[in-house]
Amino acid sequence: MSTKTQMILIVNAGSSSLKCSLFDVQGSEVGQHFRVKVANLKGPARLEIYDHSENSDGVLVDKETLDKEQLDVANNQAHANALKVILDWISKNTPQYEVAWVGHRVVHGGDRYSNPVIVDSQVLDFLETLVPLAPLHQPYNLKLIHLCREFLPECPQVACFDTAFHTSIPKVAQEFAIPRKYTEEGVRRYGFHGLSYEYILDKLGRLDAELAQKKLLVAHLGAGSSMSAIEQGKSRASTMGFTAVEGLPMGTRSGQLDPGVLLYLMQEKGMDAKALEQMLYKECGWYGVSGGIASEMLALKQSDDPNAKAAIDMFIYRIARESGSLAAALGGVDVMVFTGGVGENDADLRAAVVEQNAWLGMKIDSRRNQANEYLISADDSRVKIFAIPTNEEKMIARHTLKQLEASPCP
């Protein structure tokens, strides 16, 4: 019997990135040890490894550049080779650990999965049918499941879904005003970023259990952005819908768009489905509005071009506008939480949003906000406002642990 500490490996794959985290089991909780980020899998890729163990708080401990040849980009092997490098690093540098279980972020679970599930061939077959609903993420989520089955054949795998948290959204908020036959086929609002919202809800509950049960407006803001209305710990509405392209304008995704625009582009500009998909997912959002300056918020803020400012202003306006829509769905707001890469770190953007949301009873404390404290609202703000870093990987690890406790390995 192995004397090594058995660990949970968390895998989160994107089209050109790979993030992994290593957790141990501490009773009914999990503890993070390492986090790996591989960016630009089209090569050359940047691999960075951070120590998140006790008292380390995300210290960079190793980094490496992976060139196109090492990744074998030409033969579409970049994800496989990046994963091999990560597993080799774990084996070489942490010989006291062994990967025993794997948890995956899977963007879309459709209308079948409202909870995490242990992966088998039947599960994989169904998840493949959902690729058209999340073409930027689902194919790569599933690719890494297949790769882990190949590289770690003895390790049970758990799929955790970004859509699962939103299955509590009322039917009236789920459905589009389209022919009933399409609704019955599953064409409806699903909502995404659910793992992030779950983590924020849990974190807020640890800070103040009573507050977490109130009417919450949570903004997950980054290159992929969405907002969620939550009441008594349940999702009631989401800005994202049938796909992860709806809602707020994002790094390169359009967000909400009049369907008539698409009809116009098809009829007058001769664009087909592939061209529209390319535009909606890759050429719109902050990138499109800025005239191609950047799809990253920091780069936009550093630019003097008025189009960059226009992209930022539109993002802030849409966050504030969706705040009103979600407040209507809840019948009021007691708490607002900013999270995600932009929401957690951009104090100026938070302040601008809160200023436009003043009519909802929001008032920011400038000192707390600039210091990135948890509570950033003023003492006389009717709505409590928080900036809370999210940790989707930790949420996945918790779900993986629960699944394995319910269905232990033989």
C-alpha cells in the first residue's frame, strides 16, 4: 500500500490555456498546495507554478517556456504535452504526493446535470452533444478528461459544471419567447460561471451566514463576464443564457445583441454561421469596441485611444444596467459582490459601477475600495458591497471530495 499522500488534481482547460491545482484532503475540507498556469498553448507557452500551501500564499516557485516543437502544436498535441509536463513536475518535485483523483471544470452540463458527476463513457457521450452550446470551452474541457483517462487511468474523474448552480432559476426566467417545440428541445437560458458563484456564496457565508441568505447581486468580471441574482443561496437569474456569449460585453464576446443584427449581417454582408461564430466569440466585446486595441482590461486602461475608453465605459454602463435588471428579478438588493480577475482587482471600475448604482442604495468607501478590502461599502451604504477573490478550483476540489465520499473507490 502506498505511503504517499493522496491528492486531488483539478483541471481547468481553455482553448489556449491550461490551469491545474493540487489539493490534499483535510477531513471534510481540502487544502490547496500548488497552482499551475500555462498560457498561450499556441506557443511559445508560459508555464508558471505557484505554491499555495500554508503560509505561502501563491509564491512563484517555478517557471518554464514551452516552445511550439515541445508542445507539438502542428499536430494539435499542445494540451497533451502541457499536461505531461505538469504531471512530470508533480512526480519529480513532490515525490511525497500522488494524484489519486481528478476534478474537472466542465462549462456545460445541459439540462441533465444539476450536480457534479463521476465521469464514465455515457457521461462523456452526452457532454459531447453540448459542444455547440459552448464552443470556446467544452471541447477542451472534454479533451482534458480524455487525456487524464489516458495518463491517469486508475484515477476516478469528477465533472463539475458551470451551469449546475443555475438550475434553480425559475422557469419564467429560463425560457425564451420562441416556439414551444424549441424550448422543449432545450433551447433556454442556462447561465454560467456557477462554480465561481458557489464559491463566493460559500465564502460570504463563512464571513456572515445571515448575509449570505439575503438578496445578492454577484458580478463575475473578467475576459468572460456575467452577473447573477441570488436569493436564499439559490440562483434566480443570470445575464448569460443559452450560451456563454450572452449578457455583458466581454474580452472578445459580444454579450447581448439584437438578433436582427445577425440577420442583417447574413442578408446584407453574406456572412454564414461560421463567420458569425468567429465574430461573436473572437472579434467583439472590448476588443471590437476598442477597434482592436486589446481584449484585456489593463491594456485598455493604459491606452490613450478614445476607443479604449469607449470600451471601458460601455462595460461599466452594461454592468450598471444589468444591476437594475437583476435587482428587479430579486425585488431589491441587500448585497453586491465583485469577483473575477477584473472585479477583484480593478478598484476604479468598481467605484464607477457603484456610482451608477447609487439609486439602488449603494455607496462605496474609497479607502477600503482602493485597499481591496473584503468590505468596500461605506458605513452608511444601504447595500453592503464586497470584493471577494474567487477560487473555482477549490470549489471543484470540494465537489470532487464529496463525490468520492459518496462513491468511494474499491
